[in-house]
Amino acid sequence: MADESILFTYVAPFVGVLVVAVGIGAAVPGGYAIIQEDITTCDAPTMAVEGPEETSERFSEQGPSLTTLDYEELSDAEQTAFDDALADPIGEARVEGEFPNGDTIRNGTIIVYEGENHYTTVVAENPCFVAPQLQFPLGVFAIIFGIVGILSPPIYRKLVDLEERANVEDRR
């Protein structure tokens, strides 16, 4: 009886707490992986565009040895991001859509817009978080299973109390 009491009083809740911790560690990123596309624009790289003054300062000593693209050569999504970056105080915008010149722009590119050179590059890739499909449900199951372990001492005491009452009533 004493071994069962130690098991249900100390070991089961401790193991339950550990299982809840592991379940939280699995459920939180698993849940985020499920909803991230609804709350953020992952897989939309961030493009930075410098103005003509900054571009000429950066490449004043040597001519730009980078690939040069005309604004008209950009896709609609790239043009929108370029325009948004020019209007943005920081000079950055996300490319949401087709990004056919992505490899060129990632390496740094001069884009000619209205006769002026603008240094353009990708400053953040913004990848989507990938998690196994079962990570979230298994994490939730672990949390529930751990809670059962944590609640086992009061349940055990209640069952022992009921058993003792039944034994007392049987003796009468």
C-alpha cells in the first residue's frame, strides 16, 4: 500500500508535469505551423530598394558591376514591391506573388526606374515554419495525458476513500 501511495502521490504527478511540458513544446509550434499562412505572409521575401542618391554613393568609385534590369522587365508582383519599397520610409516591401527575377535580385541588382538607378536586393526570405502534420494533435494528446497524471493523486485518494467506506459498510 505504501508503494502505491508514493507512486500515485509523487511519481505520477511528476511524470504528468513532464508530459505536459513536452506536449506544450510540441503543440505550440505545431499549431503555429497550421495557422501561420492566415496570420502572416510567409514565403514572401522582403525586397529593399535604395534611392538614386544612395545608389550613386554606393557605386560612385566603380561603375555598378551588378546585373541591371529595367523596371518594365519586372513581374507585376516585383513592380508592386518595388513601388511600395520606394514609398516606404525604410525602403522595404514584401514581394507577394510571382518572383521570376528573385535569384538576380537576391545577389543585388540595379533597377533602372524613370532613368535613375536603384540598388535593389532581398533582405529577408521570410520562410514558412514547417512542422510534421501530427505534431499539433500529438502535443494536445500529451497535454491531456499529462493532466490526467497530475490529477491522479486526488483521484486515487477519492477511490481509496470510497473503497474504505464500502469496506466499513460491508462490515456492518
